[in-house]
Amino acid sequence: MSMQQLRDRMIQYLIITVPLAGLIVSILGICYFMWWSGDHSTAALIYSLIPFGMGVLISIPGWFWKHEAQKHDHRKE
């Protein structure tokens, strides 16, 4: 695997996989708070959405990294 392929795979991981995993954990958190523990408060909803928010925040550098990688690839050609 070349360095460019590794870079592209890491960008894909940051942009797609991390927020998707955060969304899955958030859905599980909502299910836990709403159905199993019976807590219907706003704080429980906010607390269960934190993993998705963190996933989106972690993916922000990947968007910039993708843009810079494309600029670098065009300069190289």
C-alpha cells in the first residue's frame, strides 16, 4: 500500500467512519435513556448525543486534510 492510498484511507476513516460510529453510539444511548431507564429529560437527550457531536468534531480536520491532499496531488501531476 502506497503512502497516498494510506492517506486516502485515513481521510475516509476520519470523515465517514468516526461520525457514523458516534451516531450508532448516540442511538444506543438514546435507547438506553428513553426505554430502559425511563429517563425522558432533556439532559439525558443531550448526554446521549455527545458521542455524535464528538465524532463530527473529530472529523473536521479530515475535511481540511482532504482538501490539502487534493491540492498536493494536483501540484504533483
